[in-house]
Amino acid sequence: MKRVLQWLVLVPLAIIGIAFAVANRQIVGVNFDPFATQPSEQIVFKVPLFVALILALVVGVLSGGIFTWFTQGKHRRALRDARGETARLRADVERMKT
């Protein structure tokens, strides 16, 4: 059931992604220097539009994931401490039974 649901979601997304890439093949200039005054000072990368958009999406997802991972560190630490405390208490209970 889970595999069927994956196929029902992933196949349409793949078709949409392929259609998006085919429809946006025109070359665009990507410049990372907002302060350049002369065109000769600019370093411009020429890439297809779909590549620029997909890379921006990937960078956004990765940076969001990394940020979330760092902000949830205190929760992971608390869980680790609670598991250690649980193991210690279980060992104490087992020791008291014998």
C-alpha cells in the first residue's frame, strides 16, 4: 500500500518536473554581485532557467534542514538524557528484584 502511494505521488511530480524543465530551457545570466557598476566587473554564469530554479530550491531545502537540525539540538540532547535515565532506573529496578 505504501509503495502504491509513493508511486501515485512521485510519478506525477516527476512528470511535472520534466515538463517544467522542457518548458524553461532558455539561457539566463546568474550574477551574484549586486554592487557591480560595470558589466565587465560582473561574473555571470549562463545556465538554463530550470537549472537556476532547481538549484535555488535545493539550496533552500538544504539550508532549512540544516537550520532545523541545529535548532532541535536541545531536544535531541534531552531525549538522549531521558533514555540514559530510563536505562539507569531499569537497571536499579532489576537490581532490586534480585
